[in-house]
Amino acid sequence: MDLDREIPFKVCFHQPRREDRRRQASEMFRMHGLRVRRWPGADAARIRHTRGFASTRQRAYFLSALLAIREARRREQALLIFEDDVVLHDDFRDRVSELQPPDDWGILYFGCLHVSPPEKIAPNLLRVTRAMDMHAVAIRSCWFHTLLRGLRPSALKRTSPFDVLFSDLHGVIPTYAAWPNLAWQRESHSDIAGRQYSNYSTDGRQIYMAEKVAGIV
């Protein structure tokens, strides 16, 4: 996969009060030669109503993601979303260049938390059945309409964190993931969760619900 040619529009969600994360992420992107646009999105402090979400922070993330997807649709370009606490594999660019997702791919995780056992379809690629986390995930432009239609308030079965709502569409949109993870969550304080944690080891292995990928060599 040619990351710059196939996914030219790359954004990193940035929380206004977390400059520490922004600086870390910006330096990491520079080291990997990635041109990533800062995406401040919606400010939770300015949102007065949760509209059914557990908090204004959850709703702010939801709105930020919708804005990024709509902008990518306007550009008619695939979208790659990063979160500002992402960690990239030391050989991220080289490993990504070796990925060959099937022609039907709609969502591609460069790292994720599998909550349902995936199917291995190549030495470095999995077919996702259900996964969480949005630290590095690409969306192909031809699937924006389906995605946005599925995320309409009238279509939502629940008001959950965005990665949970996103995972509800894995059965509709062909979804794949790099194996092993090429991106994961740095252990730090999560403003949405309200605590310090990571679902991954320092080398990117899934440690929460690890049994879901235990059989994959």
C-alpha cells in the first residue's frame, strides 16, 4: 500500500487542552515522514447538551469524527484518522508498504483492539469481525455515504463512544486490520475515560481481551 497516494488526507484529532499530546504526536509523524493535518474538531467545553451520550467529551469526539469524514467526502479522498495518543511501530512506513488489503476494503485499521476473533487472510492482514479503538484507522472514500448514513442520529441503536458506534458497521463495510498492530494507544490519562490506561503493551500487543487473538500466530 502506498500510504501517501492511496490515503492522502490524514488528520490527527487534537484536544485543545492537551498540548503535550499534540507535541508528541507531531514529532512522531515528523520522524515517520507523515504529513498529518491537525484536527481540533469540537470543543467539549462549548457543548451544552450531551444528546444522549455519556458526556460532552463523548459527543465532542462524535462530532469531530463526523466533520473529518464529511471533509474527506468533500475532497473525494480516503481518510486516515489518528488520535493524539497514538504510538507508531518503529518500521511503520515499511510495514504499511507491505500491506495489500483486498479490493473491497472499506475500513482499514493499522492497529486495533479485537473484541471478536478476527480471520487471518494473509501473514500481515486480518479480516475484522468486531474491533475497537480509533488510534489509526483509514476509511475509503466510496464508503463515506454508507458510513455517514449509519451514523445518523435516527440510525443509531445507542449513543456510545464513537469506536463502538463505528464497530456496529463492521458487518456492513468490509473491514481489515494490520497484523500485528502497527499503531496503538500510548499509556496516558484519557479525558474521556477519566483514568490512565492503555489496552496494549509497550510493543503494541493487545493485552485487554487478549484471548480474542490468542490463536493467531
